[in-house]
Amino acid sequence: MTTLLRRPLGALLLLLIAFAPTAHAADQTALVQLVEYVGADYINAVQDGEVVSEAEYAEMEEFSKLLAEGVRELPEADGRDTLLQQARDLQAAVDNKASDAEVKGLAQKIRGTLVEVYGIPVIPKAAPDMAKGAALYQTHCAACHGAEGRGDGPAGQALEPAPTDFHEVERYDGRSLLGLYTTITGGVDGTGMAAYGETLSDADRWALAFYVGSKAVTEERAEAGEKALKTGDLKNDMTLDTVIAKAPTDVRDELGDNGYAAMGYLRSHPGELFSQNRFIEISDAKLAEADQAYAAGNRAAARTAALSAYLDGFEMIEQQLSAMDNDMMRRTERKFMAVREAIDRQQPVAQVSGLVGEAREGLAEAADALGGDGLSPAATFSASFFILFREGLEALLIVAALLTFTRKANARDATRHIHFGWIAALVAGFATWFVASRLISFSGASREMTEGVGGVLAALILFYVGFWMHSNSNSQKWMGYIKSKVDNALDGGTVWALTLVSFISVYREMFETILFYQALWSQVTEATQPYMLYGLLAALAALAVVCVLIFRIGMKLPLSLFFKATSMVLLVLSVILLGKGIAALQEAGVLNAYYLELPTITWLGFFPTVQGAIAQAVAVVVALALWWKGRRAS
């Protein structure tokens, strides 16, 4: 890969495309790329107030002018005037042949203002794979940049400008990872640097950006950075947004030599970045994006951003936060819902902006609560236990009740089908997680849609099965039914209904449970990791006890009483699952959500929205009516 734009015509073409009115996100990232080039390469044009390369200086003049023009084309936002003045100052500095330090300082300010004002919502979705980055580099970059990235590849010898030497410290100091990523994505018109936006995945481009962006980091600097992160409050300052959007020299100016060293370590070890901080930053950036979009009159974009703020950000830290302060988690969750409700109802801009501010404040409180050195052993154990026990209990109650039912009916074929259903659900859950984490981008909306549709469908089938059992709760009627089915105690349709219930009940919990454990893993330290395993094992033991109790009690109950008790359990669970399914669909943005001033009762599936409450109330009324009708008929 070669350096950034060097030919004015190529730069102009790129920026004319980037500054099209329909591509504001492209505007911002293209400006980051442009200002980084000016800051990094000005020294090649002017030294000690004298022009040392007429061609380079002409490009600096052109680029500083294009930068100012590009800023003027950005959408209105608080801080845009400041950004425009900074761009004019940079243009004047170039015209006056100012010192390299002054130009770099101005470029640093512009980059920081761009990130602060417009958010620059470009971040990796997962920790970049450095091994993959190394392999991609050898395949796509080594021919020009050399096997070790020193700009000495055989195919780069005849290139003008020459390929970048990624070990050059001065260039490393002035380049952000965001700038490298945008260069890899869009290429550099008029040079040998190709665009990889269409040929490499987003994850691959980030892996390459981190890989080449860490070439200049020595082992000594990385070790110093690792040590610095383990002491003081530096860990909280080195957020994902900071590491992605700022150049190392910016961080050194703000946080000193320790921050500079920490930047080197995190570029070399990006996995350290992907803790709860990542999800908090995603959520905060999306809330700010929703606020700006709504103020600009784009309600659809505002709603999408507000949904993403919850689904792709806050939802992924809910379990960690719940383990530390469940009330705070619920309060913050409601604030996110309030933003979406206000957007849906087209409330005044000031009201929406105020609610966004409250949600961001709640997010900041969550960040403070999670900002320590990880969960304590007790909190780790508790979170691990309740993730599995809570998510598994509903599925276990359903599957165990169905298995007890088929055994009492001596329906071996149906028993095998139920076992097949829950085992297939386990396999499908792990497969879905693997595909979502390795092969495709499985959004928060997709996760909620999976849970929501599964919950509503399971509720409907459970409702059917519950009343089917209730209608057969008369022991003599049931015995006659069994005798009429000598070879199969249950007919084929009923068997497959039970199998489907078994599958859906387990599958809807599997994927979410795995995601929660992934999130929890990012919050524990090496010392508390064993407690996560202890909590998981304790939850398995508790679920096993519940399962044994259901079987023993169920098998001893008289058939008629067992049927009545099981039908009631399934009906109650159907109402709970209906509430949870509707809540998930609301969180996915499929259904609107109008909040009620009532408490959330998770174990009853009651999430205080008008839509959820009405649906559950209707289900309860229908259940009672049918139960009363069946009782009178018997």
C-alpha cells in the first residue's frame, strides 16, 4: 500500500465524490483521511520556513483548501463553526509556510473536533485478528511494501510516490487507525494503492489497519504500554474511540508518555480493547447520531440509530451491569426505550434531545459502575449462575413437564421426539452463534427477532398444548384415548407439536445465553475466571435438581391431577413467553413500545408497555374463559 493522496487531480476527484450531499458519513471519514495526510506529510514540503519540494508544497496548498471546502459542506452541527475556523487556520499556516509542529498541532485539533462533533461512527465490530492481518498483508501488500513493511517491495520500486515504510516512527505518530482503514477501504486515486472495500470484508480491512498500524511499535514500547495500563486510571482513558480515531502523537500530547506507550500496546493487542467499553462507546455514539438525525428531520435514521444504540451497545452489557446494580440496569434500559418512544410519537426536537441526554447520562453511570478492574469473585459467580439458571429454567420446566407427560402416557415415540427437539435446539443454538460470530454480522435486531419470534411462537404452541391437556384431564377420558391409540399413545400431529415446543423453548434461550456469557467473559479478570465456571456449574446443578423434582413429583401424582397441574404450568409459561417475545420484538423495533409507569417483573415476563400488557391481559382472559368453559363441560 502507498501513502495517501499525492496528486491534486486524484484528490479532487475523491473529495468531489466524498462530499456529495447524500454521503455525510463518507464526508467525515474522507476529511479524517485528508487532514491526516497534511499533518503527516507537510514536513516533506516545508522545513524551517522554506519550501523543499515544490510538488509537495503545491499538494499541501491544494489539500488544505479542499479541507476547508469539505468542512463547509458538512451538515449543520454544534461545533461546525469551530471546525471551519480550524480548517481556515490550517490553510493559512500552509500558505505562510509555518513550522511542521504548528501544522501538526492544527491537524490534530481538526481531527479531534471532527470526531467530537460528528462522531465518525466507524469502528470494528469485533477484535481484529492480527494473525489474519499478517496473512492478508503478505497476500495483498508485501509486493509493494516489502515482506516486513519497510516500503522496499519489488513491485514498489518503480512507483511514484514510493510505498509507505510502516516502520517510520514519524509517519506512525501522525496516522490514526481510522485513517489507515479509510485508505485501505477507498484506495488512493492516482497511485498504486488499490481500494479493497469491495474485495475484503470489513473485519479484514480492520485487521490490516491494526497490523500495519502497529509495525512501528517496538517490543519495549508495547511492554511499557501494557505496564502503564495496569496502573492508575489510564485504562479508562484509552477507550476504543481514542485508539481508533486519534494518532499516537495526539495521545502523547493528552496523556503523556504512558498514554503514547499504551497506544502502541493496544494497537499490537487489539483484543484488550473489546471489553464493555466498546459496547458503551457504540451505544453513546449511536445515541448522538440519533439526536443529530432527528434534529435534521430524518426520523427514520434517528429511529434506526436509537435502536442500534440499544441492540448493538447497551444490550451487550446488560448482564454485567445487572450483576452489579440491577436497578441501574432497568433504569437505563427504560431511558433507551423512552428515546425510541419519543421518536415514534414525533415529539418536539428539544424533548427528544433531552431524553437522549438522559440516556447518555445513564450510560455514563453504567460505564462508571463497570469501570473497575472487573467483577469481584462474588459478582462473577452470581452473574454466571443467574444467566444460566434464569435462561434455562423456563426451557427446563417446559421440556421436563412434556417428558413426564409422555412417560405417564407410555408414549415412547413422543418421548424420543421431545429429546430430539431439545438436542437439536442445542446444536442449532451453537451453530447460530458460530455463524453469527465467525461468518456473518448478526445484528442486535436479528438477535431480538430470533428471541421475539421464538417467544411468541412458543407461547402460541404452549397455549394449544396446555388446553389440549386440560381438555383430557378427566382420567377416564384419557384412558379411553390411550386405548384407542394402541401403538401410539399420541397422534402424529400432537407428537410434532410437542417436538416443536421442545425445540423452540430451548433454542430461543441458547443463542442469547451464549452471548451473555461472552459479554461476561470480557468483564472478568484472570483471577475471577474460575468463579464464572463455578457459577455455571452451580446453575447446572440447580437445574438438574429442578428436573429431578419435576419427574419425581409428576410421576407420583394421579393422572388427572398431573394433567391439570401441567396444563396450568404450560398456560402460565405461555403468558410469560408471550410477554418476553413482545418485549424482544419491541427492542428489535418491529413493534412500537409505549411505556407504563409500572415496575418490570422479569420472571413474569411483564415489561410495562401498553402493547405487552394488553397482549398478556388478552391471553389471561382467553385462558380463564376456556378453562371455565372446559370445567363446566366436564
